[in-house]
Amino acid sequence: MHKGKLVEQIVADMHDVPGVKVACNVFLPPKGGSGRKREIDVLITGELAGYPVRIAIECKNERKPVGAPKMDGFIGKLDYVGIPPQHGIYVSAIGFTCGALERAKHDGVKTLILKGLAEDRLTASVGEAFQSIVYLLPEVVNMSIINNVPQSADPQEILLFYNEQGEICGTVPDLIWQKWLNGEPKSILGEHELSLDVPPNWHQIVNGKVEPTLSASAKVRVLGLLITLGGSFEQHQLVDASSKRVEKFQVNASFDIRKKVYPVTRIWTEDEFEGIIRRPEALRVNIGRIRLPRISIGYMYWPPSERIVNAAAQLIKGFDKDKKPLLPKPAELLKLERTDLSALWEPIWSGHPSIQKRNNH
């Protein structure tokens, strides 16, 4: 793109807002109605209190600062087409001489310097950009249940709760999961202590005897799963030539979203997270923190998915003397769980109490 056209296009884009019309290289007739038309690099037209308003912008991308003669020429052109000099803006990629600034100030023309071009001024300056999405996954560190039984012969009994009809109605991981869905712990990386609320009609069966739960708690570690999309950005500023104040600011960023698989970085603490995303040389676009819809416990996501339960059922190797299924080893189940994040959105097992309760309602 021609140097001058590049500045014109950038300036036009920076002024393209709702309610106005922005056009490049517009030829206007003289205010008298007859004569040679004059070209306006960027013309902005709109209305103010019901009256039409035109703002003319001259753009220059030359090796030397704009001097007084060129400023005289622009002011003369404004008078020729009937646009007040107070509605004129002169944009230069290099700057202005003192004489040009004095002439502009005398007639009310605004002088701006465009920042953000490459050194050759043939293209926009391009920088590195990255977009970060952080998914939060709570990992259960430990669970604690206090009841009247000093020790259980079967640790699995501690995890299960029964209703008044003697049917399994939930588990300790379910209580943690519900806490997470209700916003506890907060979306802060690191370890958190949770006090679990056991419904009054839930109880445990330990050693064949119904036992009330006195208290329940858990420690969870909120883990961050960071996905970063790489890209580039262009940044432009229009700076007042006299006061050096930024009048307009524009950033255009683009990211490569064609990939189907993105690497995931595991982060454990807030300090670690800040160290990763705070890169002063690049543009950061942080989408925010997304709480995943499941928790992680041991070797699987909870609640279990329909796929996991069906696959695990194929690994059951019979039953013990008490007719309890011989469950597969954790290492075997670990191979079943998918490692990509999409597994966390898989349908919950239809036999899970939360699904049963929903169906009953």
C-alpha cells in the first residue's frame, strides 16, 4: 500500500464510529458551486443538533515534518470547499515544524501525529499478542467424615450416603461437587478447606448399622488449566502535536484459531499464573476464568460420565463373597478417562443420584 494511502486508511478506521460516515479520497466542489474539485483525504460527515457537519482530514506520510507551506495549502483548500478551518485536522506520521504548528493554531486546525507505523512507514508495526483462557478444576486432596464409628472395615462405606428407604442417595464427592457448582471455593488457585453440608435425611451404613454423620469436610486444590492462543496486533495512536496528549487509540488483534488441539499448561498458584501471563512485550487478552462443571477425584472426573461407567463395567471381574463387585484397579480406570478438556462436558451417568432426582421431578 502507498505510504499516504496507509495513513489515510488507518485514520479513517480510527474515526469510523456509529452515527457518522467516513470516506477516503472525496472530491468536493468549491463553495461557489463552479470550478475544479479538490480532494479531501478523509471526510467525516454527520449531524450535530440536526445540522450537517463536515470534518476534513489531511494525511501525510513523508520523510520530513509538515511545514508551514503545506499547512497554508490545507487551510486554503478548506476555505475553497467551504469547510471551516476549525473543522480541519492535519495528521502527519513524522510531525510538524514550529511554523506549521503556529499557522494551524492561528486558524484552529487540529494537528495530530500518527504513532504505530513500522520504521519504513510502509506498514503498521506488528507486535506479539496472546489470548489466555483459564479453566478451573478442583482436585480433591482429602475428605473427612466424623461419625460415631471409630474405624470402618470398608473405607468405601464412609463415602456413601443412604436415604430413609435404604437407597444410595449420594456420596461425599457429590457434596464437594455441589459446593463447587454453588461457587465454593472461589475461583482462586490453590488449596481450600470446605465444610460440607450433609442433608438431614442422609445417613451412612457402617458395618451393617445405620450411623448419622456428625460432620463432613474436605480439602480441595483449585487447579488452573491455561490455554493460550498466539496471534499478532497492531496499535495506533493519534497524539496531539502540541500537548502530546493521546486523542485516539486503536488496537487490532488477530489470533490463529484454526488448530483443533491446543496445549494445556497446568498452574497451581496465583503467583505462578501472574508470572505466565504478565509479558510486557506482548498484548494480553485475558478471557477470564471458567469454572469447569466437574471435580477431579483421584483418577477420574466426578460425577462419572456415562462413557466411563459403561467402560468400567466391562472391567469388573466378578463379585466377592458378600456379592460386591470386584472393581477394576485405579490404574485401569485411569486409562479410561480422556485427558482432553471435552471429557469434562460429557453426559453424566444416567444412574447418578442427581440425574435420578431430576428425572423424578
